[in-house]
Amino acid sequence: MIHSIHQNEETRIRSHSALKLSVRSLFLATAIITGIAYLICILFLTVAPQITMAFFSYILHANLSGITRSITWGSFIVGLLVWSVGTGLYAAFVARLYNKLPVR
């Protein structure tokens, strides 16, 4: 009897040990954080464009100093939507694939 209870408990623990990701939650969290990062980037580009481009030139190992970008309300909104929704969808697809993979 005790052996049977122990086996049932062990089976229950094993079946719940596989972590499932919430596709919706991961989508929202990724979209929100990416949107915030995009807002910060746009803020820096607006306030100090030369310094910001020099920083990204250093990070990307490319000369971006000759590139100028004018930011309009339209480009801001489209960029915000594309980056936040795009990365959110990417994260949601990763979570969905992760949830479908067999547990080892």
C-alpha cells in the first residue's frame, strides 16, 4: 500500500515537473519590454542623435555616423508597433514550440 502511494506521488510530481510557458504572457511581456526599449532608443535619438549613432556604431562594429534619420510621428508609431508586436510574436512562437517539444 505504501509502495503504491509512493509511486502515485512520484508519477504526479514527474508529470507536473515539465514547465509549460504561457504563450500569451510571454507575448505581452516581450512586446511591452521591447516597446519600452524602443521608446528609450527614440528618446536618445531625439535628444542626442550624434552621440546615439556613435554609440550604436561602436556596438554594431559599423560606421553609422553618416546616417541621419528624421523621426516623424508616423515612423515612430510604425516602428513601435513593428518592433513590439514583431518581437512579441517571435517570443510567442518560441513558447508554442517549446511547449510542443517532448519532455525528457
